[in-house]
Amino acid sequence: MVGIACLFDFLDGLVARALHVHSEIGKQLDSLADMVSFGVVPGVLMFKLINKECITCGEDMFSAAPLSFFGFLITIFSAVRLAKFNLDIRQTDSFIGLPTPANTIFISSLALIINLDSSGDTIKHFILHPYFLVGLTVIFSFLLIVPLHLFALKFKNFSWTDNKVRYVFLALALALLIVFQFVGIPLIIILYVILSIINNIVTKSQSQP
């Protein structure tokens, strides 16, 4: 369902641009929909993951509950991220802060790893330790609102010069999926952040005299 939400989140903008339609109410409704799919859902998922792993580590449900509520930091910071996006006119060709769909894909992939990955329990126990999950929650909540420019996967043309960071990202993302399968999904989001940082450094160095 998260994948379907991401698909429609991409298509709604594509259709709007193709039809040359734009309205302020559409912009607000888009963010309200995003708040559910990419704000509430990842917060609940992280809450459930932390709670599940706390219980697995020997704590009872009630002892695990306070720590589990850290997961809803994702929901709070997603709301701030979406509000900032609506007010910031600079985010037409790139994003400032991690987009909420990318954040949701990362968190959802952790649930997929628990249930579908067969690479062994060692990776699962390490990555999905409750305190590690809380750390991820704090880091990704920060990434949602940090003033960091991240490239958008919007192709105005298909030339290598204008889209090399996008082509490199797509090629490496495909390789990660082939090699690591479900484990590759969170790695792709981390790759996206790293390539954006590198792209910012390169762009800044090229713009300096």
C-alpha cells in the first residue's frame, strides 16, 4: 500500500503538469493526503517495530510502550516537513530536507526485512534492535527538516550532462536491489542522501570562480 501511495504521489504531479492545472486547494489537499500516507503510516510502523523488538528483548508490553512512542516523532517531523514544503517556493526542481515518501520507504523496508528477508537473523537483530530503531527515528526526523538540498527525480530532458546524478543513482539503486533484495531498499535511501550531499559539494565548487 505504501508503494501504491508513492506511485500516486508521483502521478498526481505528473498529471497536473501534463494538463497544465494548478490550484492552491489542490496543493493543500496533496499535503493532507501525504500526511496520512507518509506521516501517520511511518510513525505507526516505527511504533510497532520498536514495540515488537522491545518485547522480543524481554520487556513486557507496558514497559516497552514509552520507548515505542518515540516512533511518532516521525509523524510530527513529517507534518513540519510538509508544511515547510507548502511555504517554500525554492523546492520546484529539488527538495530541501528528505522527502516524506523517501522516509516512509526507508521505514517500511525495515518491516519488509523482518518478515520477508531470509539472509539470516544476525542482520535483523542488529538493525532492528530497539535502541537502534530509536536512533534511526531521531536521525530521520532530523533529515526531514534539515536545510539540505536533495535532487528530485524529475527529468526535464534525458541528456547525461543535466541528469548524471539521476542516472548514477538509478543504476546504483538497481544494483543494490539485485544484490541485496529487500535489504537493498534502505541502502537506496541512504545512497540518495549521500549522492545529494556529493552533488551539492560538486555544484558549489563549480559555481565558485
